[in-house]
Amino acid sequence: MVPVLRSAGHEVVGLDTDFFKGCTFGKAEATIAEIRKDIRDLSPRDLRGFDAVIHLAALSNDPLGEINPELTFDINHVGSVILGKLAKDAGVRRFLYSSSCSMYGSAGSSFVTEEAPLAPLTPYAISKVKTEEDLRRLAGDDFSPVYMRNATVYGVSPRLRADLVLNNLVLWAHTTGRIRILSDGTPWRPIIHVQDLTNAFLAALVGPVEVIHNQAFNVGIDTENYQVRDLAEFVREAVPGCSIEYAEGGGPDPRSYRVDFGKIRRQLPDFHPKWTARVGARELYEAVKKEGFTLADFQGRKYVRLAQIKYLISKGLIDGNFRWRN
């Protein structure tokens, strides 16, 4: 997001505990001013002077959240609400919360809008629901929270993730010649390229306050709802000579949902998504081929959130509460 926000004229300061410092893919990341702090340890002075907060921090997927569900709620839910309260008290007027379509849970094949019942199935998804509920209570004339319910992200970025569905399939194909599907391939997933996601946040950041105030937006594209087996076919097209294989005993994943993205299209017309899964699969394949990405890279810790956290714990760098020992 940093180069996009800067090119739009915004001054950007980062806030991060830096669990993933050094886990960089390709060229170096943009350098910005940074507050190196755990979200649980913020003070009012950390938020003073800012017009907006874009809140992306979380234990950011289901396997990571399931290491310790209580800790997931402590960071993702309690930490997020504290951040919201501090931002409001500091005079921050706009608060963009990175939520998730995963809160729709097992909605099946019907398209769900922002008004659909929420049915979160994992600690990660439950933490998103609870945070939205509590941030809504903070909304007021001088504080406008926005809930960006993101589709599953994919694509090339400086902090490339190998643990997201389309990226994962491309990296399996590139490093082994096989596209490995752990389920039966039937679950529905909406997906969005990281560049399109960034542009959605920019649109919400500058959109009229009466449009975004205390509103939830599904962030994605109607035509980019796919079953996992469809994504595998795109990867087979993109990566020469690869084949598709299903893991033995893989059944239907209960997390299955198709999402309607009409609201963001209507209310934030500056959001112009450009990517498709088919094109994104080719982009990622060309990028990892150029960088010489290997099976050791894929199975290592740099690009898998769960593996990096386990490494930090095993080396005694962070404790059981995910706090730095030094």
C-alpha cells in the first residue's frame, strides 16, 4: 500500500511489531518512518497528529489463529478495539479496518451481501466479527470506522505469502510440477489481487464521509468468485507441464462462500479493479521463475506466516504471548 498511498499524495507512517522483518520477496520494500510496537502496547501519543488509520495488523489466517485462540482474540479483537479507542481519542477521523469475507463461513453457493447473517467458523473469523461489532459502538460525528471485508488476497508483493490459496497453488506447481489440492476442490472462494485491494482501501480513504461512515464493504469482484478446482485449472494453464493432484482423504472444506461485491462498486466508484485470477496466476509464476524461487523457499519460513511465528518461538525470540523477549 505504501507506494500507492504516497503516489496519491499521502504521508505514511508504519506501525508494526516486525515479526516478518526480512521476509521479503524480490526488491527491497519502500522505506518509511515506522513505530516499532506491539498493537497491544500503544499509547495515545502514538496516534496523535494522524488523519486516518489503516488497520491491517492481525494474526492473519486460520492456522495461525488456531495456535492459541485466546491469544488470537487478545491481538485481533481486543488489540483492534483498543487501537480504535485510542485513535478516536487522538482525533483520528477515519479508521479503515481490514476485515474479512471469511466471516460468512459456510454460506454455500448463494451470493452473500453485507447484510447476510454472519457465520464465522474459526477463531480468526470470529475475531473479525467481534471487532466490527465493537468498532461500530465507537462511531460518531468525528470518528468514521469503515469495515473492509476483503476477499482472499493473491499476487506478487514485497511480503509475498505462500499460505494464500492461489499463491499456494502456483508455488506448488512451480516448485514440484504438481498442483496440490488439500480439499475436494469444491469450496467457493472470492479472491482479489493485492493491487486491487490496495486501490479499494485508497478509495475508502478518500471517499465522502457520508458514504463510508460506519459501513461494511465486501472488497472484491463479482466475477472473481471461484471454486478451488477452478483456480487449479488457471494455474495449470499458467505453469507449463504441471498436473493437478488431490490429497488423499481431502473432503469438502466447510469454509465455502460466494460474495456479492455490488455495494463497493456502487458506492465507491473510484475503485476500479483490473486483475483476474487467470492473469494473476501468470504474473506470480513469471515472478517466482525470475527470482529463482525453489522448493526450499516454498517449504521454508519466510513466506508462511505460521512457520515464521513457530520459528520465532522455537528460537526463544518471542514468548508464548507473542511478545519479543528482548
